Amino acid sequence: MATWLKEAITKEKRDEAQKQISDTVEKLLEDIDKRGDKAVRELSERFDNWSPDEFQLSEKDILSCIDRLEKQTIDDIRFAQEQIRNFAQIQRDSMKDVEEETLPGVILGHKNIPMNRVGSYVPGGKFPMVASAHMSVVTARVAGVNEIITCAPPYQGKPADAIVAAQHLGGADAIYVIGGVQAVAAMALGTESIKAVDMLVGPGNAYVAEAKRQLYGRVGIDLFAGPTETLVIADQAVDGEMCATDLLGQAEHGPTSPAVLLTNSMELARQTVKEVEKQLKTLSTRDTAGPAWENYGQVIIADSYDEMLDLANKLAFEHVQVMTEKDDWFLENMSNYGALFLGPRTNVSYGDKVIGTNHTLPTLKAARYTGGLWVGKFLKTCTYQKVLSNEASVKVGEYCSRLCKIEGFAGHQEQADLRVRRYGREEA
């Protein structure tokens, strides 16, 4: 049976914090829904100290942001977007429209139809999350979305140049500098100056995630998301330095980001705890990573690989870094995860920034029923049917009539019976 060398705070404390966030977000959404642009501006002033003449950037504004960046930065953005675009295209190419004659004279099919208008939120108030622009905008563009708008908060009192460049180079049609709940609400609900979108995508802080949850149904969303999660599954194939580095590399996302080591080695567990404490002394983001590790970090020692697998599937974490002598075994047998990072040569940061897979992934155990953002999220798979012969319509109609009668749906039955009468006569 597994033992815990380190445990996180209780579920009750986490639920209490979430209740406060939920109540706050509900009031903000109600205000924005009622007062539109005026509420958005007031909230932007309140939370970001930001109230420009126009929230939408002009073409001149966008080019000025790009011109301020070094050539190497632009090249790096283009490289990352090329990797993401390539993999998104591979995914898109795997999705085929279908049409088959399933019975003589009966044609069934489906089409993969892109969304019309998508809103992408790019977090960037504390850290300018350039990569999030790639993940949503580039992927939506590959999917064929007709119109993509983006929102990102100001960074240090002005638009974040690198985020603006990534949004523009990725293919955004309109770029707004708005952050937080007010941004996702404006895109989802629509205001006097911002036309409502059909779908919201992109990560954000706890308030943004809760806003997306509450807005779901008014618009589509990519997935329900909470704080970034990372699970490191390791054995004696690696050392404590690498495990600690990979844990803290994700704990720095936010003070409520869970970082968990799952191992079958007590020696590695103790070594990792010591290494985390050592690295926190010099890590520049220790003010964020430290509280995350203290309150949400865990170290779990399992008795066997089978128990490690069972616990990992129960945790159903967003990022799972596997560094063991049986990496491929975990790939074959794990079922609940957002994304796997196999072997010590890769890591979550590669996936977050550049390697090509999407970094918008399920948290809070949502990996039990969904994967992350991918090109298919921007497509609606819609079916259609055609009946080409009288004989086929009569055959299907006779079955349909009897099945409708069982259910007591007289109107449905008459739809079928009308075809049987009309096309049966014509057959005769």
C-alpha cells in the first residue's frame, strides 16, 4: 500500500477557496452582461489599471509591437508556431468527411465543419504567456475557423509585445488588450464594441477558469480547467535533481498548482524533497513555486509499478512526466492523463512552449473523460442523410412506424407513414 512522504492541504480548504472565487465571478459576469463596455472598462481599470482609448489594437499598434522585438524572438515565435501548425495539420488530416451507402438507396455521412467565430484568451498579467497564443490561434486557423479574436491583459502597463506578435503571426483577425474575467465575458456575452463568439478557448487563472465554467452553454469552451497540475512518475532510472526540477518547473505557474512525485523508491523520494528545498533557495519564481509546493505538493511512495499506474490513473493529472525503466509500459497502460512526457530527454516545458503538441489540457480530473485542446475541438462533426429511392424510403419507413408506435409518438409515426403511403403507391 502506498505511503505519503508529503501531503497537500485538505479538500475542504480548497473547496472553501473555490466557493469565494465562484461567488465573485458570478457577480462580475452579471455586471458585464448588464452594462457591457462600461463594466469591462471599469473592471480593466480596477484590476489592471488599464483604460486605453480603444481596447482593440490597430494594425499600426500591432506592427509597432512587432518592430520592438529582436529578430531572434520573432524567429523563435515562428519556429514554435511551425511545430504547432505542423502537428495540428497532421491531426486535421486524420479527420475525414464520410459518406456511405449503408442500405440500398440510403446515404449517410458526416462533415467536419469549423466554428464561425472563436475567442482566444491569452494569460499574461504576471507572466507573458506567449505560447498560449500559438496553442489556440494557430490550431484554430488550421481547423479553418472563420474568425479568431484574441484577448490578453496588459503587461507592465502596456500591450505585451511578444504576445501581440504571436497572436498576429498565428493568424488572429482582431487583437484586444483586455485581461481577466472581463475579457472572457466580453468575448462570450458580447458588448457594444465586441461581437459575441461561438466558443472560448485558452487557459487563465482561477477566476478566468471559473468564468469559462459559468459561461459554458452560452458559448462552447475548450475544456474545464483549474490550476496547472504536474505528476512526475519516476524510479531509480533518474535522480532527485531532475525530479525536483520538473516539479518546480510547473509549480511556478501559480501558488495553487499541484506538483506530485509518484515513485516506488523511498530513496528517490527523500532525495527529491531535499533537492526541492535546495532549488527553492535560488529559483527566481520561488514566491509562486514555494507556496504551491508547500500547500499542494505531494510525494507518494508506491509498492510496485502496478500500484503507481493505479494511483496515476486515479489522480488523472494534466501533465504526466514518466521517467522510469518502463516508460512504454506506462504509455500502453495509462488511460487518464492530459499529456504524457516520456523519458528524461523530454519534459513538460517542451510541450508547454515549442515541441508541437498543445498545452491547453484537462485538469481537476477532467482527463477521465476528455483530452486537451486540439484541432478537432474547433470542428463540429455534423451528420446528414439522403434517401435516394422509393423502395428505400418505404423499407425504412415501415420499421420507423412500428418503432414510433412502441413509444407512443403519433406525430413521428405519421411522418413515416406518409412516406410509406406515398412512395409505396409510386412503387406499385
